[in-house]
Amino acid sequence: MNCSGITDISSTEGLPPVLFSASSFTKLSQLLRTTKLTNFDFIANPPYIYTYISSISLISFVFTELADNHEEIRFSFSYRSISLWHRTISAFCLCESTYLKMATSVTPSMHIATTKPSIYSSCQVSKPGTAIFSTEINKASWTRLTCSSHISSTQPFFQSLPSSPVKLQKVITKAMSEASKRAFIAGVADDNGYGWAIAKSLAAAGAEILVGTWVPALNIFETSLRRGKFDESRMLPDGSLMEITKVYPLDAVFDCPEDVPEDVKNNKRYAGSSNWTVKEVAESVKQDFGSIDILVHSLANGPEVSKLLSETSRNGYLAAISASSYSFISLLKHFLPIMNPGGASISLTYIASERIIPGYGGGMSSAKAALESDTKVLAFEAGRKHKIRVNTISAEEVGDTAAFLVSPLASAITGAVVYVDNGLNAMGVGVDSPVFADPDLNIPKGN
């Protein structure tokens, strides 16, 4: 173990630099377990640095691709040796590259500095320089590129974890809490769709739920809610019922009143409803609630979905793109101005964007491919301008995945397509497929 410069840790003066090779983090862990940090100046050169700060003040440093054990990391400490074991630091390694993740709680006066950030894999730090995080700084001075968006997902620290150990489940539950957050979910018209499942997961995490319902389905949906027909499916894990604060009529095919043709205006299915274009709904939400934190796009429609792509009409193709893809762009365009910084938006896609799925025609595969491509661009634009993350889910069990993606635990995830499909995207067949029961196939059996 190549450690040098370690002196009496009981000193209240700043210590000389302590040099650690890549194999010396056990010693570092032992050293930190006997101290209470008041300041921690961290300088890393040449490893690659990524910093993740969650809402509960967990700090995780990930050191990757150290050239070899002779590469050195320089730490300098200034602390008082009191309250033994009140702070701990843990480390673990993941292969294939060497990942070292250190998690610790901090005191409110803790300072961290990093220099010379580098590039790792397809993700890179947005700019070199030094970042200093402390309670005296109003915003992080270091931004990073997370896949496809230059956004800062780091926050100043205002609290520390309790000195006693915290169970992982409680930590995750707290980190995923959406208490005091407000979500608008476009595309909820019954209790069977993905939008409903996402609403339940967000409600279970504490979010206030607003929904946008297709105008022709509005009366049936509101009547069913009022008469308790959805009560069983509204049940949350704690036994309470999901509350929907307000239901807005919405037809996301139309951006503003000027776009609505006369035949739609005069259609009896739209009679009695008003202010249902995307622009009007965003204005209504702003007037009623001021702002939102979470935007969910759960909309899709292809009038010719049963047709082969080669037999799809131009109107049918464009209708699928308009309802299933451009509607997401329109929602973000009009809702971004009322979304709080640090918020998140998600949409729902399908593996047909990448693979051939017979029966999913009429331009719907093209619409989903466009949606995924748009997600990356929108993540870049919304991240830079509004500090909003944008992701899409290729979905089966989507509710909890959506709750994770809009939580602080996913603060470094944006522009991503997250597959929740039992491995279908990777293997061409879900792990729960009956094909695995075929005795003629030499497929490893589960335990």
C-alpha cells in the first residue's frame, strides 16, 4: 500500500497532502471513520470524475480508469478529530473498468473541489475547471454532459445524514419522494393505460396529480371517477386512494385554437368543452396552480395502425406522427415556461421504433422512432434552457420506472430511452416468453 504523508490525525491543523494509489482506499476508509470532517479539499488528477448529489445529501465520487496502481490521487484534509464513527465512507469496485464509488454524509460546512475533469465513454464533462460546492454558493459552478444534455444535476448541500446507519430502502424511498411536487400527465382516460400507472406511482411518492384527458372521453372518465368505478385501481400501497386534483380536457393534436378546424369545433363529442388545445391547457394549469415539476406524455394514435407501412396513406402517416410524436414537442413547448427548474419530463415509446413488429403499422413505428430521436434533442434544449430532464420509456411496467426517472435518484439521466420490457430489446424475446419452455431448444434453465 503506497500511502505517504499520514500524520497524527488528532491534530486540528491542516495536514500535509496524503497520497493514495488506486489500492489505498481501504486505508482512506479507515482514516475517515476516525474523524469528523469540517473541510474536505479534494483534488483529482488524472482520474475521471463524476459527482452525484441526491436530495438527501449523499455524495458519490466515481473514479474510473486509473491507468495503474501507480497513478496517484491527492487528498488534503483539515478537520477536528471528534465524534468517532459519526461519519463513514464506503467504497466498492465494479468491473469492467475500475469504478470506485465513495459515499459519505457531510457537515454543512463541507467544501469539495475537483480539477481537470476528463472524458469517459460516451459521456463527457462539459467544461474543464474547478468546481466548489458549499452552503455559501447559490448554484453549482460545475456542469456536466449527461449523455445528451448540458445540465447541472448537482446542488449545494444543506444537511447531513444522521450519524446512525440508514437502511438502504429508507434512503431510496426518501430520495424518490415527490412530496410537494406537481405532475401533469397527458393521456389518462381510464384506469388501464400507462398514464394511469404512472399517475399512481407518482401519487404514491407524494406528488400532486393533474391529468389531461382526450375531450371525447372526458365525460365518461370524470363520471367513472365520481361514481367510484376506479376506486379499486386507485388504491395505493399505503391503503389510501390516489387523488386526482384536477382533470383538464385535452386534444394534443391541436396546438392552439386557430389550429382547430370547423368540423372538429362543431363535433358533438367536443360540445360543452373549451380551452382544450395544448396552449390553452398550459395556460389553464398556470392560472390554477402556477407551475408544475413533472410532465408526462402518454399519448399515441395511428388511424391506420393495422395497415402495412407500404400501404399507409400520407394522411394516415402524418396523423400518426402528429398525435404520437409531435404532440410531445408541443407539450414541452407550452409547458416548459411553467416547469420549475430541476423538473423532469417523460414519454412512452415502443420497441417497434427499432425492430420489426408485424401489425404495428400505419406509420406508428416511424412515430416512435421520431419520438426517441426527439427525446435526445429536447433533452439537450430543455436541459440548457430550463434545467429540465427529458427521457422516454420503452415500456411494460412503467409506473415505478417513471417515478424513478423524475426523482433526484435519476438526476444524471436525460435524453435516454429506458427499456422496461423483460429484455425484449436486447434478445428479441422477453425473458418470460414461452419460447424458453421449448424442450428442443438448448436454453439454460432458471433455478
